[in-house]
Amino acid sequence: MLEKNFDPKSAEPRLYSAWETSGAFAPTDDPAAEPFSIVIPPPNVTGSLHIGHALNNTLQDVLIRFERMRGKAALWLPGTDHAGIATQMVVERQLAAQGNIGRRDMGREAFIAKVWAWKAESGGTITNQLRRLGASCDWSRERFTLDEGLSAAVRKVFVTLHKQNLLYRDKRLVNWDPHLQTAISDLEVEQREVDGHYWHFAYPLEDGSGEIVVATTRPETMLGDTAVAVNPADDRYKDLIGRAVRLPIVNRPIPIVADDYADPEKGSGAVKITPAHDFNDFQVGKRHSLPMINILDDFGRINANAPSDYQGLDRFEARDKVVATFEALGLLRAIEPTRHAVPHGDRSGVVVEPYLTDQWFVDAETLAQPAIRAVEEGRTVLEPKAWEKTYFEWMRNIEPWCVSRQLWWGHRIPAWYGPDGTIFVEETEAEARAKALEHYGHEEPLRQDEDVLDTWFSSGLWPFSTLGWPEQTSDLARFYPTHTLVTGFDIIFYWVARMMMMGLHFTGEVPFQRVFFNALVRDASGKKMSKSKGNVMDPLELVDDYGADALRFTLTAMSGQGRDIKLSTQRIEGYRNFGTKLWNAARFCQMNGCARLADFDPASAESALNRWIIGETRKTAQAVTEALAGCGFDDAANLLYRFIWNTFCDWYVELSKPVLTGADEGARQESQAVAAWVLDVILKLLHPIMPFLTEELWAQTADLGAARPEGMLISALWPDLPASLVDPIAEAQIGLVIAAISEGRSVRAELNVPHSARPPLLVIEASQAQQAVLTAYASVIVQTLRVSELKLEAIAPEGAIPFVVEGATLALPVAAFIDLAAEKARLAKEIAGHAADIDRTARKLGNPDFVARAPEEVVEENRERLAEAEATRSKLESALRRLEAVV
RNA sequence: GGACGUGUAGCUCAGCGGGAGAGCACCUCGUUGACAUCGAGGGGGUCACAGGUUCAAUCCCUGUCACGUCCA
């Protein structure tokens, strides 16, 4: 006998290890099986599972379990990302907290050893958390972006792109993070609105004949100014073009140049130009061949290119000093408060600086072209479709991708420099040496590039590097291109776009046929959850409290496309209760001898009730299958919820009770077999979303009746039921029984008929067929509706309360128990409702345009509606008249 | 400033051209042996606002307002 409740705490670990040891997570070897592969979006190796991971991985697990049960060679390839900046920061913070020396004092090798030690210690955390969620990844294929194989792929890609001139070293302005002392890509920069000021500075003309006023939000950059620009069409400054101002503080003459970049409408119409510290000014500087004076060091302090009393000052200290000095010089013309966007590093949170350095860049524009075409041609489909526009927008305006980072944790750039600066880009140091020997004619010492690659460089190769590329492995041949990628839209540019570019360039094929962007889990105010904001929910706690299945079902049911998820524990609790409901329905079946029949054919069922539930089961199976195949996860969950609770438990189980406890052995046996059959189908359909509870029920019902052909549920075959199982006649019959009971209950409740009252249920007016059905199901109607008996009567006796069900008039003689005034009110209200309906429908049918132009079936539908409403109304009206005659 | 999305019951959300739905919350009733993590019934919405298209608009179009996200 089943316990009263499912116990997730004890069952989950047991079931998970049973799955894992059975080998069910690995794709079948059957060569005839169609491959279906998903690569996991690799979480940070030292991270821990947050609610977004829980959603993303639940959906992947739902898909992979579904396709596995459909007989495909389903591979869900797991792994983790070394996450350069994030991990390095964590370890540095840890070292600092433990009072250790900093990484720079420690040296590169020692520091990296520390990171590896941390990875060894905490790297299993997140994968273990995925296991707790029930993720059926093939752990035997687990990868890490710094694995030797994946590192080889990275070197191969780097060297190949370099030889194809798609990757190059260049001196350009980059976003520099002074806290982390590294370049970061455009994507890693977050624009934040902050309050600031426009400081209006007067720059005196060189010849002393006047001044020109410029405004800036970053006064300290004036130390690096090399020009003032005015618009060539601006009459105010026409005469000044080509002349010079003397830059205060620095005391350097700089030219006034004409450039369209200067907007006559803004401020004074003149702008200071700092080519080494502003992206727009950089372009102006190039056009006018201006000097580019870098005034900052790696830490954001003023360097030796500025006057000596500024050197070593932090950029913000320098800002104050510049302003104070201008004021002292009498050159500060105005201070204007303003709100403006300031770039911040998304990891460090500090203000980033445009900074002139040597970095490695990927020619993203060239790589983007095939990636754009692949989506245009539908070789990769983005779901929901709306994301394609975002993807195109980004791809068509893509900038060179800065891939070097001044960090230590990551893939070191495979470039070696000779003493004269000649660069040798090769996959190994030995090859670089060979090239150097060739180049110099003799041995020269080589120095490897100190920098590492952007984490997303290796993530960009993930769909094929994890399958063994550049080796032509059997996994690569079988599982690439992968089928579906499930990920968050927040990394569409970081990751999806880069995988598209890299995948197409190096394999000639798209990395995945379909991308499903899951919603983002946000906090109550709609803000993205993040550790720094402290608004994260811990999925592991939720698993502890409600079980993994409840969390999984909640996330699946709420995963509607294109909407953010706001998670509440109430909701999770509700779905935990849903699991309990199913558990107890199974318990009921067990208690009532429901057992599988060997070779049971659902088409052979005879009773209308059984034929009806079999048809409903078929319809649900069909709809769930279609939903899951099309990534309609929420639809699948809601279909199952309604079917299991409202159809199976509320009606089928209830209506079956008299049969299961009745004397008709043939009927009982059929119902027992049908219930067992439906339950098995339910377990299968629900398994992808609630794997633990269903697997446990599967096991605990294993010896009820005939043995199942399958072993564990995880490996069972997905239901494929023929449409012929749907029987419209049974549907109509059971529909009438359900409607009669529902209406009868409603009448009882609304009129406050005492619970103990047992009037008979009278069938006053009904077709032959209706009478037959009601009579056949009399025992269940009697029991469910708490009536004494079901009787056919030609005329309703005085004081009987009538109700109309599908054209049939039934009545409950309960006048003795009730308040007749209340009943009159009830009838009047119902009549009024019908009257309004009749009025609207009649008016519509009276409109010649409607009759002429609406589709015939719509017109017909309205005619039927009108006829039925009128018939119902007249029956209710005569009932009301009878009632009035009594009172 | 540009792009995209969202405004439906108290809350969280489905529905998206032919009479508005669910879960939770709320109210009433109920310990009939699967389940009180339950059952039965009920109240509650000019589907943001204004125009337009249509025989018909919550649904399509335009505009407005509010909120959100992304990109400048």
C-alpha cells in the first residue's frame, strides 16, 4: 500500500542514483535512433545554482526526457565555464578575506594554482545542485572550458582566425576597467544614469584676443585635450578655425578644428577633444591627425603626461583639482547639473574609461554575415520569433570584438613576441619557436603574450568543442549540429551570436537548429535578480521545502514565452499539492484493485465512462506531445494539471466509485484495467516535468497486474495513441451526467438545502437517449448528488425546483427544506441572464449584414444558441409561475 | 533619443477576430475510508485610454498614457 504522501527527501536521491547507474542518461547506441542533442549553457564552475539556472535547466530536462522517451538518441551534454573575470574576482576576494598576499605579489603561477584549488574544492557544487533538480545530463561527457581538449580547440580557432586575417592585434580605444585593470568588451559595459555636472570652462585664445567656452562632464580629461572642435557651419566660430587656444593648467597650445561632430545646438557649440579618452573624440582625432595623449595609468590614476602636481592622483581627485584650478584662474564659467549615462564595468561596478591600448580583436563583421544568413534562411530558428529582430539588429551593426583580457585565469593567448616585437601566432610554443628560427635565422628568446582570452571566446566554441572538435569524433558526427539550445535572452549577444559565428565558420554548419529563449526570473519589482542586489531566491531551499518536482512544475507552468517570471512560494505549494493529489489518486486505484491487464486494448472498453476517459487521455496525450515538441512548456504543464486534477480525479475517479465497489464483476474489472492504463499514461506524460514522483509511483505500482514491458519510467516509451480512441457518443453521454450533477449541486448549494436532505432527483422531460444515460448512471448520480433515488416523472410536483441541463428538465423536490423567496430570486436571476443573452443574439441574427457576411457555421451556431436559450427560458419561466402559484 | 515588450478578476498570469478563463486570495457549506497538501458551491472584470478597420474587436491598425527590458 502506498503511503499517504510522497516523500521527496528520501525518494529523490535514491531515484537519481538509480537513473544514473542504469545508464539512462547516456544516449542510446541504437544507430536507428534519431539523434537529439542539447548542450547546456555552461554555468560558472565556481558558481551555485540560482533560480534562473533552475528554470533554464528544468526546461532542458523536460525536453531531453521527452525526446528520450520518444525513442531518440537523446544527449544532454553538461559542463561548466571557467568564467575568467568572475572566478578570478571570487578567488582574489577570498585571498584578501583570508589575509593572504594579493595576486600580483603572489605571481601568476601561484595564483593560478590557487584558482585551480578553488575549482577543485567548489567546482562540483553546481553540478551536484543540477542533480538535485533532477537534471538527466550525460555526466560521462561532462566538459570544462579549460579542459585540454577544449583548450586545444581554442588555440586552433585563434591561430586559424589569425592566419585568415580575421583576428588581429591593434591599438584602439577600449573600455578599460581600472578596478580589474583589464580591457572589457562593449557588452560588459553597463550604462548607468547618474547625476553629474556640466562644467563650462573658458579656454583663452592663444593671441589673447578672447576665449572659447567648452563644457564637459569629465573635467580631468582636459589634461589630455589636443584640440577644440567647432562646427564648420557655425558662424560664431568661422573666424577662429585654424587658430589656437592655450590649454589652461597644461599650458599647451591646441588648435581649433572644424568638424561636424560639434553640434551648434549643444552648449556653446564648441567641444573639447580628448582623442585618447573618448570614443567620439578618437574619431575626430583621427580625421584631423591630432596627437593622442594618454593621461591615465592602468589604475585610473593620472600619469606622467600631465603636469607634475597631478601625477599619481586618482581620476576623481584630479577632477576636483581641475575644477578648483579653473575656478581659481577665473576660467570657470558655469556649473550645470545634469543627469547622464556613465559607463560602468558590469563585474566591478566601477566607472570604466576609454583607454588606448594594444589588444586582440576579432573581425566580427565578417564572421557575422553567414550567421545572419543562417537565421534569415531558417536554418536556425529563434523562439520566440521576436528575438530574431534583436539578433539581426545587433549582427548588422556589429563592432570588432576585443577578445584579450589582462587577467590570469583563462586561455592564455597563443602569441609569442620576438625581441624586435615580431609576433608569432601558433598553437604551441614549439611551433612558434620554429617560426621564429625561420624568421630570424637563429634562436631568439620569445615571450608569450601575458593576456588571456575573453571567456566568451571559448564559450563560443561550446557546441562543437564539447563534442570533440577539432577531432572528427563520432559524437561530433552524430550530435552536431545540436538540436535545441535553451538559454536566456540576456546572453543572446554574448553567447548565442558568437556560437553562430564560430560554429558556421569552423564547421560550416549552424551550431543548433533551434534556440529557445526562456523567460527571465525577476524579483517583485521586475528587476533582474543578481547577487549584488541581494534579491536572489535559492532554488535549493525551495527543493528542500517542496521537493524538486514542485519547483520544476512551477517553473515549467510559468515559463510562458516572452514574459518575466515572478516566483511565489504559494504557487510552488499549489503544485506540490498537485503532486499529492496524483499520488492519492494512484493510492485510491491501488486500494480498489486497479491493475494492468496483459495486452490491454483501450479500444475494447465498453462502458461510456471508460470510453470517455480513454478518449480524454488520448486528447491530452496528443496535446501535450504537440506542446512539448514546439517548446510550449507552459501549455504542456497546464494541460496535464487540468487533465489529472479536474478530469481524472474530480470526475473519472468519482464516477468510477460505484462501479469499482459494485456487484457487476465484468464492469468492475474493465474499470480496474482502464484506471490502471490511464494512470500509466499519466505517469509517462507527466514524467518529463515531475520525474521523481512519477518514477516513484511507477516503481510502487510495478507489481499491480501484468508486468510492464519497460523497466524504469525514465526509459519508458512515450504514449502514441490513435485518434480513434476518442468516442463522441461516450463524450456526450458522460457530458450529460457531469452537467446534471454539477447543476444539481449548484441548486442545492444556492438554496441551502441541508446536507442531510435526501430528496429524489426527478427527470421531468428528457429525450429517450438522455433518459437511458441518466438511468444507467443513476447509482453514481444518487451517490454524488446525495439524493435518495433517480425517478422519471411526467410532471413536476408542486414545489419541485427544476433545472435545465442540455435541454432536459430535472427537478429536486426540496420545497420543504428551502426558502421559497430565495428560490424565486434564483430563478428570476437566471431568467434575466438568459433574457440578456437572447436579446443580444436575436439582435445579431436580425442584422442582415451579419447573416449575409458571417461564415455559415457562425450564423448557425448563433441560431442554435438562441433556440436553446429561449427553450431554457420558457421552462424556467413556467417553473417560476408554478412557484408563484404555490406561495 | 531608438528598438522591443507588457497593461485582462484583489494578486500572479492564460486566452488573442464570433458571448471573458485558471491558480492563489476571499465568502458559504462539508470529517460520504484516495487525498483537509482535500471536496462542493459562490462573489468578483465598460479585457489601460481614445480613435479606426470589420457584419462582429479584449484580440487587428493608429495614437495617447503607464510600466519594463535592451541599445545609443
